[in-house]
Amino acid sequence: MSIEIDTNSSTCIFTHEGTRHEWPITEVRVSTDPEARMSIIEKGELRKHISENDAERLVAAGAEDGRFHLIVYNE
């Protein structure tokens, strides 16, 4: 999934399960799904896995960065 970022209107646009979403970037949170070890986009109840490239682009455009690093220790 690729996310479009419209810098003129400060919105991000993407499709999830056939529905087009257009949100103000400042209302979007980028977080981490620890089970999938991937970044996700969150707004309300919607959570969607996104690429690290899209996560970086959203944060640079003004989305909240709620990601955290996962460390795996081999025993």
C-alpha cells in the first residue's frame, strides 16, 4: 500500500479494504505492531500496516511518531 501525501492540504490519502481515506496528517499516528514487527498507521479504530518508507514520510510531514524499537535477544 502506498500512501499519498498532499503537502498543499496537509493530508494523507490511502485505500483500506476498498475505502478511500483522506485525513489531516496531524490527526494520524504512526505506531509499531510488535507482533508483526511493522509500522502501522492509526486513526480511531483503523490500524493498517505500512512500509517503513511510508512511515518515515508521514512523520516527516507532521504525523505523530509513536513507533518504538523492538530488540530481540538470542539466548
